[in-house]
Amino acid sequence: MSIREINFDGIVGPSHNYAGLSLGNLASARNAGQVSHPRAAALQGLDKMRSILALGLVQGLFVPQPRPARGWLAGLGTTVDGADATLAANAMSASAMWAANAATVSPAPDTADGKCHLTVANLKTMPHRSHEWPATLAQLRVAFGSEAFAVHGPVPPAFGDEGAANHMRLAPSHGEAGVEVFVYGVSAGPFPARQHFEASKALSRLHRLDPARAIFIAQSEEAIAAGAFHNDVVAVANGPVLFAHEKAFAERDVLLAELAAKVDGFELVEVADADVPLADAIKSYLFNAQLVTAPDGVMTLVAPTECRDTPSVAAWIERHLASNGAIRRVDYVDVRQSMANGGGPACQRLRVACDPADVDPRFLVDEAKLDRLTAVISRAWPDEIAVADLQADAVIANVERARAALLEALDLTKLASG
Ligand code: SUG
């Protein structure tokens, strides 16, 4: 078995829009009411996948969900036409594009039964995200249908779970036993804490982790209040390296002591608030970058272009690269359409360490497949969507047609209804 890191990116759905639905997500609030560009958004996502392939990594995808979410509206006793504008927007969100919130993943070397465990996230805190999980689960069951995986339904909705965005894994290498860090939120001033401690504990049990190698740590209240609605906005891990803002965690010293004791070769790359204030970290999404080890062994940060454009962040990156630190290369990607809704490069991907041979190949991509997807999206995705038009018949027909064309191109029409 050869375990490799695979990033499964959510293809940006044709209903991508800026309805401003996520309280505590500053970009989503700032851009509420803007006209979105679904085609450009999806093409930016495909270009990011090409950047990852170019590094020599394996790349995967998830498909957009059926929108509008007609079944969810029916459960609320209404329809697309009958719903008020807010409810309709909740049913039209393309938020499943942020695959880091699809599930939490514990790779085989960490689990008692030697399977790679995935638990779909219930995303119960935000209405527009709470109806994602059934279609996500259907997809996980196909992509990870082999014996090598154990796919779990959601943790009961009493406890909010937002998936891998609040989970990090540190290990000497992807194929070795790791330490899993579950980050939860307690209280957040004006904003909701989305990951509940009980949900994190449940995940560690469901995934059959060794309790000695699971760490539970609270997000700092200051980080959530500053707009870090998910931990992956202020921290990311790769191999034995933790890259984090100094204000990410409530009990920073406790976490670092545990990691130093439990992870062979643990290395901290910490950014001081004096160098990059929390507000700049959140605006630029420095930590919502993909920190990956290319096959040539070079640890690379695939960061949003906003990092280059934020002076404190650009200066920090320059100093770090010159200092011979753990991150040896920084590549920039333009995912501005997603960023405007608070989703950076790392939000768009679910990282799964597994043997690529165990994954349904329809969920893996190469350049040729990306070319085919580019053609479908260029032809079928709407150029733009105004929030006021989210219930318009023509918009809805276009969104449904576009998704059907994509499923057809990927030979995944069995996912048509969810
Ligand atoms: O849940 N934005 C998402 C962004 C998720 C980012 N994911 C990670 N950090 N892993 C969210 O807040 C936009 C809201 C709208 O469509 O109006 C939104 O849902």
C-alpha cells in the first residue's frame, strides 16, 4: 500500500452567489449583495487543481450538489417560488465547494482497524450548510466505496461538526502513524463557535483513534471574534510541521508541549501578531493555504494571491523564505471568487492520505480530464448571478442544466439526485 496525500477539491457549483449567509465570516458579510461570477469561480478552482498537479501531487474532485435544494425546501413546507428570498438563497448556496467542511478524515495508519475513516460533517450551525451532508455522504460512499475506507454518517446535530476545517494531523510522513488535533470553539463574542467539543470527541471514537494520540484544543476566542470561523483560517499542518498564528489557540503552550512530546521531528512555524496582525492573517488567508510536500521533498505553501497583496504578509513570507525555514517555496493561486465568500485554497479541498488505487477513479483528475471539465464549465456555467435573481426561472434552469452536463462528463449521473 502506498499512502499519498490526495486533495479532493469541490468544483464550484453553477449557483455560486454572494447572499451573505455566514455570520462570523467577514468576507461573506462584506460581499453580500455583490454580483457573483460562477464560471470564473469554477475555472479558478480548476486552475488551482492544475497547480497542485504541477507540483507532482495526486488531485481529486467532488461534484457540486443539486441546487436549488428542493427537498430541503419541501421539508420546510415550501418551494423555490414560494420561499422568501432568504430561504431561497439558503437553498441555492454553492457552499459545498468548500470541501474542507465535507468530512473529517483519519488515515489508516492512525486507526485501530487499519481503515481510513471519514465522517461527513453535519454543518448544523448555518442553515445554508446544514442540508449539504446527505449529498456529500452519497458522494463519499461512491468515491471511498472500497474496503480500505470506513465512511460514517454525521454526528447527531446536537453537536455542530464542520469537518476537516477544525482538524489537523501531524506525522513524520503521511504513511506513518500520526497525532490528530481536534480544534473546537467555545465562546466567540458576537459570532457562533461552529465546532463543538462533543462532536470532536465523537469523531475520535468513531475513527478508532488511540486516545493517547488525539489532542483536543480550543480555538482562541479572540481568533473567532476576529473572523476565524474555522481553525483552518489561522492554522494548517503538514507532516511534522504546524504553521499557525500565535493567537490561534486558547492554550497555545499546552498544545505545543503535547505536540513536541508526541510528534517525531515536530516543528513549529509560528507567526507573531506583531508581524502579521490577526486582521491581516484573516484578510489574506495566509494560513488557509495548502501546505504540501511535493515529491521532490520541498515543502510548498500554495497561497492565495491576497497574501502577495497584503504588505505584512508579503514581508513575513519573504523573511521566512530567506531564513531557510520549513516552508521552502510559496506558489500563488487566484481563487478570488471563492475568497470573496471566505473560502481560500485550503477551504476548497478535503485532504485524504490514502492509496490512490483505492479511490474510485472518477473522482481523480489529470490534465486531460481538467481540459474536459474546462470545456463543460466554459459552456454551461452562468457568467454571473445577482442575488436578486436567485429565484428566477432562467437562472434555476441554467444551474440545473449545468450540473447535469458536468455529471454526464464525469460519468457520475448516478449522483444526479444527491
Ligand atoms: O462556511 N462561506 C463558507 C466558507 C467556508 C470556508 N471553509 C473553511 N474555512 N474551511 C462558510 O462560512 C458563504 C456564505 C454565502 O454563500 O452567503 C459561505 O458559506
